[in-house]
Amino acid sequence: MKHPVDEHVGKRIRQCRWMVGMTQQQLAEAVGIKFQQIQKYETGANRVSASRLWDISRALGAPIDYFFDGLDAEGARHSGEVAAILADKEALDLMRALRAFPQAQRRRLFDLARALGGQSAA
């Protein structure tokens, strides 16, 4: 049976990998394992050891605590809008694309999206 924390960490690995635009194969090569192992980590089928998580965090350029964000003290995932967005590959692809924009253009695009969505600027 999969442990909820292992599933959460695996999903965060996948989300971070998507955000930086890395394939499973590229991540596997960066940490010296086979891509099938990355697949197992991402689904929570296999637990990620502390040393392997350290290697993955370095390869992805993410702090270790990134992989645990969204867990409460009991290891349960928080629900809500942010979790839903992070679970959506298209939303992650959009966030990755936005990171490539210069700050001023990102702000204008954000203002346009808010206007189209009927929200006032904050």
C-alpha cells in the first residue's frame, strides 16, 4: 500500500520536473538511475531515500522542503485550489512558460488575464 507522504513527494518531484522542463530520462541520468525508478518515485510506488531526494533536489534546483510543501503535521495533503493547480499539467506548463517572460511582460499578461476573468486588479 502506498503511503500518502510517498505519493505527495512523488507528485512534487513530477511537478518540479515539469516546471523546469526536464524529462524523466534526463532526471534519471542526472541522478544516476534508470528512468523507470523516477516513474516509481513519481507515482509513490517506491519511497525516495533521503540521499536520493537530495540528489533529485540538486538536479531540479529545488530546496528539499519544496517536496514536502502542502503536507500538514500528520502527513496529510492540504486540499484546495493550489493543490488542484499543481496537479494540472497544463497549469504547470503555463507557469513554466510565464517564468521565461521578463517581469514587466509577466505583469501585463497577468493584468490582462485578470481583466478577462472579470477580476479587479489588486
